[in-house]
Amino acid sequence: MVKALKRTVFVGTFRHSVDEKKRVAIPAKWRAAASGASEFFVLPDPKNCLVVLPESAMEKMLERADDISIGEYERRDVLRLISSKAHASPCDSQGRIALTEELLRHAGIDNGEAVLVGVLTRFEIWSPARLAEVERNSQANFAEAAKQLGL
């Protein structure tokens, strides 16, 4: 018997279009996993993709941000860089979130197509070309990375 998890889990890969209003649909099973979250937070990632957090994951990020002291300049710089470009987007009745032009440029999504990749507690939005490149590079280090994760 499979035991139901009590936490939000995003797994799998989905290819979706980005419509003319810069919206992308979140897969129905991810919306259900997020316990009907009405808002998602989209942040730029240093790997040139977008990281999408449900409200529960953003709450945890805020708790960690509260612990950054005024003298931790590097951590504050990173926090400023990410949060200044971040975007909160309500999920509409059709399960779509809106992306800003700046975030789409950051991720290199310019052909109207995006790939959504589950990363357990969050998901990422990639341009298909950038994701293919990252996956090619990751395959070479897969065994070592899996070992570091304890798999």
C-alpha cells in the first residue's frame, strides 16, 4: 500500500506552451499537491531557469531570510538579487501563472514553449534548449551527484 505524503511534492516533467499573455499552466496534479495554493512565487535561478515555490516553500524561505544578519553582506546581496526580480503570481481558474518579461528573458524562454521540471519541494521552468544542455552535462556526473544525495 502506498502511504500518502503530508508534504507538497513536485515530480515529473511537463512541456507546456507560454501563451501570448505570458502565462504557463501548472499541471493539475501539481496544483493538487500544493493543497490548492492560490499563489506561486517565481524566482530567477543562477542556472538560468526559473524556480517556482508554492506558498508553503516560500514561508520556509522567509524564515531562513529572517536569520540573515545585517553584516552578512554576500547573503544579503544574493537575497536582494533574487527577490528584486521575483514575481508573485496568483493561479487563475485554469491553473495558469503569469511570468514577467524579465523572468522569461532570464530563463531564455522566447519561443512560447517551456518545460516544467519537478524538484520535490518546488519546480523549475526551463527553456527546452537550456534544459537539454543541463541534462547532457548532468549525466556525466550523475553517479557522483546521486551518491552525494545519499541515493
